[in-house]
Amino acid sequence: MERDDVESHAESIKNANQITGFQLFSMTTSMVMIVYGFAAFAKQGPTALFFLFLAGILWFIPVTKAAGEMASIDGWSRGGIFTWARNMLGEKTGWAALFYQWVHITVGMNTMMYFIIGCLSISVGLPIMNDNPFVKFGLMMVILWGLILVQQRGTKLTGKIAQWCFTLGVIIPVFFLLAIFIIYLAQGNPMLININFHSILPSSWSGDVLVGFVPFMLAFAGAEGSAPHVKDLDHPRVYPKVMLALAIAAIVSDIVGSMAIAGTIPNKDIQLSTGIVYAYGALVQKFGISVVIVEKLSGFLLAVGVLGEISSWVVGPNAGMFEAAKSGFLPPRFSKANKYGVETNVMILQGIIVSIMGALLTFGAGGSKANLSFQTAMSLTVALYTLMYMLLFISYMVLQIKHSDLNRPYVASKSKVMRLVYGGLGFILSAFGFFVTFFPPKDMIASSQRTYLTLLLTGFAVVFFIPFILYRYHKRWANELGLPAEETEKPTVVITPQAHGETAKK
């Protein structure tokens, strides 16, 4: 290929993947603002406010601060957690961290698809879509592989999809919910929950109560997933502002959504995969508006919003996995991209794993037991994801202690002590979320608890060892790609010291 052709090809790839700050905000927000989690929050009643404080303030802010700082280091914008952990903790740990981030969404996507199908079943008036496991699984495959097909024309298209889905399926439904909830309260209608200092705190500090914290961790997870796309921004310096706006939007929407459901629907009647749709109906019936029409419309819009979330997750962690594949951590076929620079083979691999996990969760939990499938999928997602976050925060603290001279335009705080506080607090809450995940919820019957633990422990054990098994073939795959031997042993990302005249480290 001649030089002009190479430059033209590179320019076309850049244009296909360039995004604006608002598009990155839409992509990241659609990865973080999980409207399908509102019903799970509402199940906790007033205690949801306590868990929202822990996850939204004490954990989410450290995540955005740490991810933003590490993504802004010279040479670290590509690869996300893979690059960060690889440079700070070694390549085996970096690979494991990336794998846990990447594979967690293979479970999480099923949670999202359960929500989409539940909402659409209400919108079209066909309960069989949500109740029959075979119909449900078939629809999941249509959603999954349809979105993977759409992604093949570059990140720019994904940004547009996320932007429209975010507007239609998140902004409009959440603001509408906020408006009718305020009117509902202003008219003097009663809340089904009593909010005070004592009711906000957990009823006890046992594992089966604290496991209620699990969906709140998931609610604020994912901000680091878009970090590899900092390089695609037309103005990269807006990244910290995008993260700040994201934090505010996520916290406000989660409080509104969870309290609207908890205050209008009896706790025993809240369905995890469809609870928010029925909350709209419960609120508008006080105003003489057709409950059926509102539920059908809100169900459709919320489904559209989560479609945008899946679309963003298809390209987010896959960008990091593609960087790992090019370094020999996967068979060579996964290091190839299509003409738009999209990692098609990595996406197909992800789709296959999502399909397998979807079959196990849909049929393994007893088919029609929607709440059990949803709860297990959510818990396994959090177990895998918090494992990755522990490695992320360890990497961040190593950065502050040993490599504070690295050049980066954005730092979480001018105070090194404060930056270490962010890292330590994030690690502690990540570890807390990880351990309580393995306690069955207190309202789950004994037989369901056994199924829950069996599926959860089996899924976690299998996934935990996979990256270390794959790593045994790393040198062979790297050699097949023609990489120099030293590149299979050391980080390949250049680390540029801030002080001038020093030698760059590999």
C-alpha cells in the first residue's frame, strides 16, 4: 500500500471513530445509568439512600477520579485497565484485570436484555415474551447479534446510537418520572415508605442484608469503560468535565427512580426486571391518565435506553481487549480489524460468550423464575467487576507511590494524600462489594438460595481461572504475530516521565 493510501486509510479510520464530548457522555452515561436497576434499589426501601451514598459518593467519585487521571497519562489512553494495570502491576495482572472487565459484561448484557424484554412484553401486551424461557432466549439472541452487526461501521456510529438512545430512553423517561413523582407528592399522596435517619440505615449488618448493596455497585460501575475512547475525542481535555457531569446525572437519576418505585409499589410486588414500568402506572393513575398507555410507552422508551447501553458496552471494553489481542494475549485472528478499524472478531467472541451465559442463566435458574435469573446475573456481574476494580485501585495507588513523576494533564487532586485516599476508599468499598455478593438475599427462599449460590459460585470459579489459562499461550501467540521477545515480557506502552531529559521507560 502506497504512502498516500496508508494516510488516507488512517484518516478514514479516524473519521469513523471520532466523537464529541456529548457523545462520550452519552456512551458513558448509557454504560453507567442503569434504569433497569431502579427496581432492585427500591427493594431496599429507605436503605437505598444509604447504599446510594456509599456507592455514588464514596466509591463512584474515586472511580472517575482514578480512571480520568490514568487515562490522561502520556501513552495510556489506549487499552484502559489493561494498560494501567499492566504498567503498574505487570502484564499478567493487567491481562487478568482486562479479562474480568471484559467478561463481566457478558453476564451484565443478559441482565440488560432481561430488562429490555420485560419492558417490551408490557409495551406489546405479550407476557409470553418474558415468561417463556425459549421465547425469551430467542429474543435475547436477536437483540445481541443485531447490535453487534450494527457496530461494524465504527465508534462514530455507536456514539450517535448512544446519543439518541440516551435521549429517548434515559433523559425523557427519568425527567418524566421526576415530574410526575413531584406532582404526586405535592398533591399530598402518601409514600409507602417512611424515610428518616433510622430507616435509612440497614436493619442489621449481616451478609444477607448487606448483599442489598450489590445492585448499587453495579449502578455506578462502568465509568472507566469509555476511557480508551479518550483518544477518539475531538477535544480530549473535556474528559474530566464529562466524568463530573456523569457523576451528578447518575446519582440524581438513581435517587429519583428508586424512591418513585419504593414509594408507590408495595415491596412484595416489585418485580426486578419490570418494576420501574409499573411505577409509572402507579403514579399517573392518581391523575386520571390511562395507566395502560403510560406503561406501554414508558416500557418502550426504557427498552430503547438500555439498547443504547448494550451498544456502548459492545465497543467499550472490546477496545481494550483488541489492544491485548494485538500484544498476543489472544490467538492472532483476534488482532485483526475490519476496514473501519472495528475489532469484529473480538466482538463475535464476546457475542458467543454472552449467548452461552444467557442460556445458562435463562434455563439454569428454572426458566420462568425471572427474579432469580435477574438477581444471579446481577450478582455475578458485580463479583467479576469488583475484582477488576480492586486491581484498578491498587494500580492507582502504585502510580501515586512509585510513579508520581509521570506526565498527565489531569490529576484527581493536587494533594498526593488525597489521591491516596481516593485509591484506598475505592479499594475498600470494591472489596466490600465483592464479599457481600456471595450472600443470598434475605427474602430468597431456601431452594432458590441453593440455586443462586450454585450458579454464582460455578460461574465465578470458571471465569476466575480463564485469563491465567490463556496466559500460558501468550508467548506462542505473540511469536505468531511477529512481536519481539522482549515485548511479550514487558509492557509495550511507553511511559514518559514529566521531568525533561529523562529516558522513557518501557
